[in-house]
Amino acid sequence: MNVRSVVADDEPHAREGIKIRLKKFPKVKVVGECSSGREAVEMINSLRPDLVFLDIQMPDLNGFEVLQEMDVDPMPVVIFVTAYDKYAVKAFECHALDYLLKPISEERFKESMQLAISQIGRDRLEAYADRLELLVRDYIKISQRNLPAPEIRPSVTSGDFLVWLTVRSRGQISMIPVQEVDWIESAGDYVYIHSNSKKLLTRETLIFLEKRMDPRRFVRIHRSAIVNLERVSSLKPNDHGDCEVVLQNGDRLRLSRSYRKHFQKAIGNSI
């Protein structure tokens, strides 16, 4: 049974993370991806997928508003994705509908996919569509109440900086000295390690690595990128307030305005 899926999330690296995980499910094909609620409605109504990964916090329409405006029969199976929405989680738990909490764990993703595929295999009975409708109604009710916010504990990290990065591939673990890393690119709950003209994928988050890498050498320049300052060859400011960071290997990365002061502090100069 082939499964056609749509990935709707306003963060490109989050969409990439889901697509990477889906490679372990060869019968699932991504037929479309989008970055806003309005695009999601149009794409789902047009493509009529079997499965939808639906982020809750998106521009234009949130995930629940997307559900309300979807006009397809049968309804696709929906796996909701959220960074944290206490009202949504409460509603999901009431109706036993599946959701993924960012950062997504490998085991949870596998469980969600197994559940989704089993639901699709049952031809998505009308009861599933009814549960989605009830979910939207209850989310609206719950969100209007004053529920206490859950406690979110910060990650525990060591005071020591990483000296090696490990990458698992084809049954072996590669050891990469951090000084050989050019830059690190976010892909949801994975990252791409760019090193010596190679692009290696590893199961880690950019936020975690930012905390564990030496800040005198590795600096966040964008919400999706950390750069090794020792690999930077030049900077090219533009008219929009951003700046292009050119690496020794020729890669060109964007230094966003929100990280510019942080970058200037790291290099000890204004740009």
C-alpha cells in the first residue's frame, strides 16, 4: 500500500526533518510541502493525500483552522506537530489522536507512523473524521479556559565543549574533529555537518550543539545555521540589513539581522 503525504510546517528545517525520517518508510511518498495554513488547505484539497503532517502554529491559519477549511472526502489521517501548545495537547489527549511534540523523538515518530498507516489501511472510517471534528471543537473550548502552563525544564548540558562529532552511517560511526567542521545546518531534529566538502547527517538538534560547541569558534548566524569562524574568509553586507558570510570552501551563508550583534560580539568587530 502506497501512502501519499503532505508536510505542512512554516519552518523549512522542520519539514526537512520529517522528510528525512520518512525515508525509513519507503511506501510513503511526499507529494507536497507548504509553509502556511492557507497553502496547506489549498494543497490538501487539491492533492487529496492519505496522510498530512500538520504544524499547529503557522501563518494565515493555524492547524485547527486548516482542519475546519479542508474539503476532502475521505479525510486524510493527520499527524499534528507542535513546539508546545498546552491547549492542543490537552485536546489530543481527550480524543486519543496522535501528535508529535518538537523536538521529535525517533521512537515517537515510528509509533505515530505505525498508527497512521494502520488507520489508512482501514480506509479511514467515518469515525475518524468525526473525531477530528470533535477535536477542533474541544480545542476551542479548552483554549478559552485559563489552564496553567506546564513546567518545561531546560536541557541539562555539560560545561565541557565538544571535541568530536559522531555520525552513524551504514553500520559504522564516523568521528569528526570539530576543527574540521565548516558549518552546521539544521534539519529539524537532525543536523547536516558540512566538513571537507562532505555533508553528513546526524541525529541531533542545532540548539543542543549550540550549547555544546565552543562559542569562541562556533557562532549561530541564522536560526538554521552555526558557522566555524575559522572557516570564514569574508563578509558581504547587503542593502537589507543582512550579510553574506563567505567560507573558505566557497559556501555562502546568510547572517540574519537578528544574529548580527551576536556575531559582531564573537569576532570583536562591527560590520
